[in-house]
Amino acid sequence: MPPTLADRLDHILEAINDIERLLSDSSADSFTKDKYRRVAVERLFEIISEASRHLPDEIKEQQKDINWRRMADLGNRLRHAYHLVDTNLLWEFARRDLPPLKSFVERIARESKK
């Protein structure tokens, strides 16, 4: 059975929380130098990307300031052009794009439980 909307929202939130924990005591430079931390963050971004691709369009339309296409593209790049991944891009995505995504997903998860 494929994941439900609630499952996908949980997957996104769990991945964001894991990224936050992994990066909480890091700088951009230490993140770049830590291969295992980078690999873990890359995998978590793949999960976020894939789960977000399956969110219904009517939900995504509620938050137009999230660049859903960019999120999908990041997952594609991590899967298919892994050798070209820019750690600075991952760092910036984590710092700039994850907080609004987290707030949005938390709100949608709360609303869907009502």
C-alpha cells in the first residue's frame, strides 16, 4: 500500500528534524568536510523531495512561496547527478528553504487531523 498523505507529511517532518539535528552544531565548512554527515543529509533531502512530489497540487498551491519545482529538482540532482552535488547548495537549502517548509507541513498535518 502506498504512503498516505499523513505518512508523507510525517516523512518530510522527520527528515527535516533529522537534518536540523545533523546540522545544529555544524558550520558550512565543517559540513562540507564531513563526508558521512553530507551523505546522511543528501539522503534526507531525497526523502523530502520524493515525499513532496506526491503531495496533492491543491495542498502545494496553499504555499506558493515554497519552490516545489526546486525541491523536486534537488532530489533528481541527488539521484542522477550525485557527482555534481554542491555542498553549499545543500547548506543553503537547509538554512533557507527548510524552515518555511517545516512550518507549512506542520500546519497541514494539524489541519488534516481535524
